[in-house]
Amino acid sequence: MAHTAPTDHYLPNAAYELLLQAILNPTPSLDPRSQLIETLGEIGGLWPMSCLADRDPVQMAEADMSRTRRNLVNDLSDEDEAVLATIQKMVTENYAQQIELAKVELHS
């Protein structure tokens, strides 16, 4: 398996502190490895590339946009909607590329 340099991930300070606390003080409900995997994924949003192999890029992008829309305060103009549609298309293409990379990594 080829090793690639990791991408830096920046979390809000509160989420980062929560992640640190969860790693340093794990809940004893799972074995240590499973607990760390769950903590990194659920709190830190860090998952192995293999998790992407069976994902649908369109659904992933739609979920992202849905979260974004929930955070909007005002109604969007037609121009804003057009910009969001363009962003969603770009996000979908990006997810598709990531999924293809995950499939290649799984088979190497």
C-alpha cells in the first residue's frame, strides 16, 4: 500500500478539546482500539479512506449542502442559489475523486 502524506485537519477549539478529553479519558464500553476508532471518527471526523469506497458522492454532497442550508439565517436570492448549485457540483466531483482514490487504495 502506498503511503501518502496526510492532509492537515483543523477543528474548532472546543471540538479539539473534546477529542483530546475523549482520547485521554475513554469510556470503558469498548475495547481500546474500537474506542479510539469511534472517538477519532465521531468527534474528530477522521476516518480511513476505505470508508469512502462504498459511498455515493452525490448523497455526500447533498448532505453537506443540507447542513450548510440549516446554518443560513436569511432566504437566498436566485444568484445565491446558483452559487450554491455550483458549489454542490464541485463538492460532488471532489467526493467522486476521493472515492475513486479510496477504491484504488483498497485494491493495492
